Amino acid sequence: MTRLRIALALSAGACAIATAQQPAPPAAPPPAWVAVTPIEPPATPLASEAASAGVTRFSFLAYGDTRTGSGTPSDMDAPNPEHTRVMDGMLAKIRELSSTAMPVRLVLQSGDGVLRGVDGQRWNLGFTPVIERLTKGANIPYFFTAGNHDVTGGPPGDPQRSIGLHNTLTAISRLIPAEGSPRRLSGYPTYAFGYGNTFFIAFDSDIAQDTTQASWVANQLEHLDRARYRHVIVFCHHPPYSSGPHSGASADPVPGTGVKAPDRVEPSSAAIRTVYMPMFRKHHVRMIVAGHEHLFDHFVERYDDQGVTYRLDTIVSGGGGAPTYTYNGEPDLRGYMTAGGAANVRVEHLMKPGLTIAENPHHFVVIQVDGDKLSLEVIAAGGARYTPYPGGVSKIALDDKKPSSAQ
């Protein structure tokens, strides 16, 4: 019996040694590299700054956070059906306005076009077919700014960000000003263009603290002909403030204190507040179009400069197809407003998102430029009734004389 036990022990030990000496199974191969195909531009490009100098009346559409596949297992293989529904509505609105004095001349997208921008297949199969319905099918220029899902949330130099940025820039390479253009920051998804009496600037809010980018944006603003460009519209992914789950706002007080917990502001939004908002006030930027929050939200910032009160609207339109968010709480902007100093900054929350998903439909916005005046209409996908503004309206004048009146 003793010999048997010894034999079994030696056998087990030999097996263990043999097992330990076996090579580890090979690691799973990385996803196959899929080159991104540039989105086809419209046959008729947007009129140049010089050619459009006399234009003072037109419309543009804005939306964001389209993502790919709506989280389904095949989300690399087909477009997000909710994005498709939003695009259906946009194309219908373009047709409706085509014969009016306010035709749609361009579309802005505030980022997060796809779920994972490092995957080329998501751009080619999940995003581009929807966008080309607009560019190729309707002959409408399309301008895109990078979101965190497109370029990842990593810092400059991060390998994953580099791949996502490469894919993003490739996808939109034929839609935005070319490298070397004075309206383009080389190597960045940061650019500007003018149409009629309105100037547009896109910057990468994922790296809002980047000084090279901030200096470029400031230079564009400092040398802008404001006698011509009555409106400056900035579009980026992260808003300076919002009331959805990305706002960092706490809806509940600290236990046992009755005092609201401090906001946990995301780094990109914090950088926009400190780096960009003073710049935007200095140069009287008229509107920010952002996303990141998968809902519709609208704030109005008013400030004083040389005895004149100015208005800056922040439109959060992240209802392009990504999973819907709901209202989370009011951002604590007391410190932000105090930091504005002599500008006497005050912020009004013009309308609040709903508390339920049903109250926050996928949507897009129509912004109309009429000389010195702007107006906005929000439209739900599928034609659903959506009237989120005070008084139960969906269209308002962005004018302090009529801050919430229907048109």
C-alpha cells in the first residue's frame, strides 16, 4: 500500500510539472484593422465665405450622440435604427424648407457618431450610410466635431485616442476644411468656416485644456470681421453645464446635513468653463451647440460688457439615437458666476429635461438665422409631439424681447 501511495504521488507530481511546463494558450488576436472610408461629400459644397457674403437668411440643423447599433449584438453591422429615424425627420424638414426663404444650408453634429471610434467597421457600416443619405442624397453639407466615444477619453498621445482620432479625421476628411487651410488646426478635429452672416467654430472638447487648440480658437475670434459675421456659433461635444447625469449635479443632500452635495463636474466641462467661456464672452459668441447628455437642454447665459448686456445660448442636443438620459438635477453655478467678475454673469435654465425617458425623445433642432435674429425649433423623431418650452411650445425666438414666445 505504501508503495502504491508513493507511486501515485510521483505520478501526480509528474503531471503537475508537465502541466506547468506546457505553454500558455495564445492570446486572442486583436480586432482586425478596418480602414475607415471617408464619407462622401455633397456634390455641391457649401458656398465659400466670399460667395456667401450677402446671405443673411437661412436655416441649419443640429443634433448629436447618434452612436451605432443602439447596443445590439450586431451594432457594427448596421446603423442605429434610432439615428435612422432622426435622419428621416431631418430629411423631411430639409424638403419642407427647401422652397422657403429659410432653406437648410448645413447640418452640425456635436459628436459621438459611433460607440467605439477605434473600430473602423463602426464608421463604415454603422454611421456613414446614414450620413450619406444627407450628403449624397440631399446634397447638404455636414460638419462633425469629435466626442469621447469617437476619440476615447484619453489624453493626447494615448494609443487608443490616436487610433480613434485617426478614424474620426479620416471619416470626415472630405467634409471639413483641408489640412493646411487657415480655417483648420493641423492634426486636430478643430476648424472653422463662415457662411453668410454666421461664423462656425468646431473644437475638440475631449482635450478642452489643450493650450494649442485654445490659442487657435482665440486667434480665429480675434481676427474675425464682426461687421460681417453677426453671429458666432461654437459646436463641441461637452457642454459647459447641463442638468443630465453628466452634469455632476447631486439631486440629494449630504446625509444628515440637509445641504446639497458638491457637484462633480467632468474635467472637460470644467475646462470649458475656465478656458473657453471667458474667451466666448470677450468675443460675444452667440451660441454653443453641444451634446454628451442624451437629452435636450437649454441654458441662457447673460453678461455685461462695456455697459451692454449680451446673451449666449447653450443648446444641448444629444438625442440623435444613443440611449436616452433624464433630468438629474440643477448644476451649482454660483462659483462659476462669481468667477465672471465684472461681467456680472447670470445663467437661466430656460427649459428642463423630463424626469422620464418618454419625456426626452430622440430629436434634432432647427436654427433659423434672420439677419440679427435667431430662432430655434426642436423636433422629435417620428413626428411625436414634443413641446418642452414654457407655454408648451417647440419653437422660440432667441431674443430677450421675446424669450419664450411661439413663432
